[in-house]
Amino acid sequence: MNRPWLGELGPPKLHAALFVATVAVVVAACSGAQPPDIASAPSSAASGVDSGEATDLSPATVAYLKAWAANDVPTMVANSAPGSPARGYADYWGRVFDAGRQDTGSAQLTLGQRGAVLVYADATYRLTDVDTARAGLVTWTSRPGGPLADRIVAAPVARASVGGMAVTAHQQYVNTEQDLRVTLTVRRPAAGSAAALAAPRYAMRGGDDARASLGAQGRTGVVPLPSGRSSLLVSVPRATPGGRLTLVAYRSDGRRVGTVELDLPG
């Protein structure tokens, strides 16, 4: 459902002008309830929640949905079952926020008897087939979008090294527009030669290549990275998980110092 957008990939050079781009993104998440033994979210009055009718949804599900509508990732994590699609979706949004996604607001949440509706400024999403286990929310079906379990791959991680930098791919998520998002963590050593990273191409399992773009902290294309750990987000239009992502590392003067293909699980 909620869908961060990354701009088009810039040319592979690192002069100052090429570091400047914008990330325009859409929305995600609201506040919660107080289920026993499960972390709670803020009050429903601050969340824009309309109870509409009596709900059969579990306390964990209600807390998760309120937190989702308010961009409260820790409460989403606390109220989702470990290893579930719902947990993967919460972890995905946590990494998207770490990468510098810009919020444009929260959602109005309406709880139904066995489902819910999330209304954003530009779109409405209806959730059905909500599945909850003792440990928390498991999954749901969204219209538009379809079953969450079919649209997210949260494990295992994939790792590669390029230009002396260690790259880890975490979640892959197909949004309601059928665009693929991939969350990355990059560790750049202080003494390494590479100072920036790009992800220009993505090859799907069927062999089709797609143009990809990389973004973090308001930049897209070739993204300069500080020493230490950084979170980034890859955007691939009309793509499916489980392909090969091309990563290219550059020095601060724009010279290419490494290329690798990262095989993603799917």
C-alpha cells in the first residue's frame, strides 16, 4: 500500500551538482490501543480513527493499524507476529524512514467488523482477510494491491561487497502501483576508496532489464555516503522481487571503482 517514490537515476558522476536531487514520497501509518501483553499506540482521538461499527479485529490488529496510520513503526513491530508478512511490512517502513522518506501526513482509519479502511489525501485502501495469531497481526489483503504475503519478501537478506563497501539488501516490497522497492544498508569504511553508490539496473528472473534508482536523505541517483552505516531505498518501476540488482561504487572524484550484481531472494 503506501508507496515511497524515488526520482529518476542521474548520470554516474559525483560532482557537486550531481548530488542534488529530491525524493518525493507518499505516506504510511496512525496510533493505537492497549491490548494485554502487547505494546500500545497513542490514543485513538489523535489518530483520526472512526470506529464506525463494532469490530471483531484483535487488540493487536487494532493497535497495528492505528500505528500504521500514524507512522509509528515501533508499535507496528510490537503488534505483529515475528516472521510474518505484517512484521516484514513494519520493518520495511522502518528502513524507509531511516533512508529519509519525507512524510506528507497520516491516514484516517475506519475500523469495520472484520476489516478496515485507510484514507490518505490521494488514495483509499480497504483491508480484508485480516489474519492474526497469538503473537500479533500476520497478514491482510488490500484493495488495491492484493494479498500482502504475495507482495513482500523479508528474508533472507542478501549481501555483496563493492568498492570496499558492504551492502545488505533487506526487504523487497511491491506497492499498489506494482513498483518494486528494495531496502539497503551500506557500511562504508573510513579508509575505503568508494565514497558513493548507485543502483542503475535491475534484471528480473525472466531476463527483462529495468531501470532502477537509488535514494537516501533527499538525494537520488549517485548517492554520496558518509563513513559508517547508511540506509538507502531502491526503486524499480513495474518489477517483481527476486532479481539481480546492479550496484556501482564511485570515488569522490567520480571515478568508478567497482560494480557488482546482488542476487535477491524471491
